[in-house]
Amino acid sequence: MCLTAIPDLNAQKSLSLEECRELALQNSEEIRIARYQIDKALIEQAAVKTSKLPSVAASATGLYLARDIEMELWLPTAVPNPATGELTPNVMVNPVTGQPVIGADGNPLFNMYAWLPLEISLKGAYLAGITIEQPVYTGGRISAGIAMTSIGVEMSKENLAMQQANVIYDTDQSYWLYVSVQEKVKLARAYEQLLGELVVRMEHASETGLTMRNDLLKVMVKHNEAKLQLQKAQSGLELTRMALCRQLGLAFDTPVVTTDSTLNKGWTFPGGTNPGVTGRPEYRLMQQQVEMAAQQLKLAKAAFLPVAGISLGYSYVGGIEFGTVDYDSSNASVMASLKIPLFHWGEGKKKQMSAQHDIEIRKSELKRNVSLMALEIEQARLNLEDARLRAGLVQKNLVQAEENLRVNRDNFEVGMGVLSDLLEAQALWQSARSDLIEAGADLKLKETAYLRATGELK
């Protein structure tokens, strides 16, 4: 049964509950943000994994000095050794002791010095090089970082699942409210038509003197009240339609017709597996927070463990002039480094204790929230059972109200009933049918709440 207050039926958009859920998931900003968070977590995970790979860096430095560097150098000389032919320092020797003569500065004196004027030009000096660094041991920093980003990816996925469940729940709320208001508009229209027909009949009866005018006025008052109820219902329908459009990401003026009804008979209990709290993304998120805290402890320990690495380098220097001679040079290097923390006034131990306390906090929060979620599941189950019982009772009430209306209408038509009984029967029928509409919508919402509480709303 589908109803809408929009007159342009050709432009109407017919939607089932599943189609509304899909539209809401496609247009939800929360879902879009959650997907971006997954992409971000995956990129961070890939970035951290590169920490265990060699890193390559290039560097270049240029220097320009407007004035040349000028200096004079007095260099010691050397003479050939007659026996070996090798050059030996031309040291001044005391002929008496045979020992080198020591100057006032404490250094040996030479028989002869070479004078070397030196002029260095740095008007275009440069240094360029490339370095490759490879971490060998980091105390577990890299492995802890990789583990934390992996947990972050899983947490972002669980967050997406949680946001999807929230969007579906909110969509169901808007959808079933709109469905129920549509059916109430139809009920209000049927009730108004019922009273309108009675007004016409009472007018004819009043004109022929078969009834008192006071009875006609009673019916007209009831008819006017029904018209007002219909107008209120139509206004409520517009508001609920716009709320549903907002939830689905549609324009507010989009006409929407639903293909589901709250008046279906034979309601069934959700047939899920009911995994309890372990099926909820919130539970898995809190578990991952405990794991993240454990990795933080490893990271705190690694910060005060030795770090070792090796690096390979190649450098080239040029653009230096010594007098009239250009100087350039290249060189390769290999370097190993080891850093061992020795004393930090107990900082490492205190940080580890802090991280350990954080683990205990996360575990306590998990335990507390598990109890709350278990209570929420039980409450949702009881609410669902109450909604099923209510739906069954109001369905029986409607059957009785319809039979009561039929009997009173038949009696009134043959002159065996009074007007007040007929009006009361009509009002009871309207109330019973309205209750059934509300009970059906409430049952659907309680089903959705139960599925979300058990983690089965997917």
C-alpha cells in the first residue's frame, strides 16, 4: 500500500526499504569519511613499511668567497738518507750529544725550511654526494610501527562497519516513520469520507424529519474534526518525506512512494545468529584499542634500546683553486653506527609503566563496555518481544473494532441503533487501525534496533 501527498504521480520515486538503505549508504558523508579513513590508514601502513628499506639521499653545497685566502707557509725539509735512499727529516743535530735541537716551542729545529706562499680561491667551490642508509637494528621500533598501522587499518574498517550500521538504522527510522504517516493519511482520508457519507445521509434524514437536527450537527462537528486530522496528517507527511529525502541524499522536493507497509500480517522474529557482543564492530574496535596500547608499550621499550645501522656514501668536491691549480676530489665511504642509551634518569622505565597502565585502562574499558553492550542486547530483545506482543494484540483489536462498526452500522441503517453508538464505533475503528499502523512501524524499528545491538545490521 503506497500513498503520497504529491499530486504529480509521473515524477514519483518508488523505493523499497533496501533501495532506501542503498541510497543512504551511497550518499552518506559519514560513510564517505570512513572510506577515506581506510584509504589513509592503508597509505600510512605502506609508508611505515618502507622504514625497514634502505633510504637514499643526495646533497649538494656551493660556496662563493669574494676574497681569496692568502697565507705563507714555512715547511720543514727532508734530505735523502745515504744508506737507504729514503727521505729523512732535515733535523738540526747537536754535535756534542747527537740529539735533535729543540726550539722554544718544544719542536725540533730543522737545518732548512721551505717557504711556500699559498693562495686559495673559493669563488666556485662545491661539494656533492649521495648516501645510502640501512637500519640494522632499531630495538623493535619499526616492527611496532608496522603492527600499529596494521591495527589502524582494521580499526578504520570496523569504523566503516559501525557507520554503515548507524546509517541503516537512521534510514529505517525515517523510512518506517514515513510509511506509517502515509498509512495514517490514508486512514484519515477514509475516516473523513466515512463521516462525509454520514453527513449526507443525516442531511437527507433531517430534511424528511426522520432525525433531529441536533444529530446532524453532531455528525458535522465530527466531520470537521476529521478534516482537520487529515490536514495535520498531510502536513506531517510532507515533513517526514523531506526528512527521508535528506537521509537518502535526495532533493527535498523529490516525490517518494514507499513499497512496504506496516500493516503486513504474520510478523516474524529476526532470524540472525545472534553472536552477542562479539559480532558488534564496537567490540572489535575496543579489542583493537587494547592491541594498539600493547604496541605502544613495545614502542616505549624500543625507544631505550640500542640502535644500529650502516651507510654507504660517495662524495665529490671541486671548484677549489690553489694558486693556479684547480683542485677536485672524489671519495667513497662506508660507515657503521651504534647508539646505546645508558642513563636517562629512569625516563624509559616511567614511560613503560605509563604504557602498561594504558593497557590496563583499555582492558577495563573493554570489560565495562562488554557488560553494557550485553545489557543493551537483552533490552533490545525484550523490546522486540513486547513490540511483537503489542502488534498481535492491536491486530485482534482491529478485527473486533471492524466487527463492532459493522454491527452498529447495520443497526443504525435499520433504525435499531443510535447515532452516538455509530460515531463511537467509527472512532474505535479509526483508533484501532491507527494503533495497528503504529505497532507495525514500532515492530520494524525494534527489529532494526535488535539487529544493530547484536551486530547483524549489515
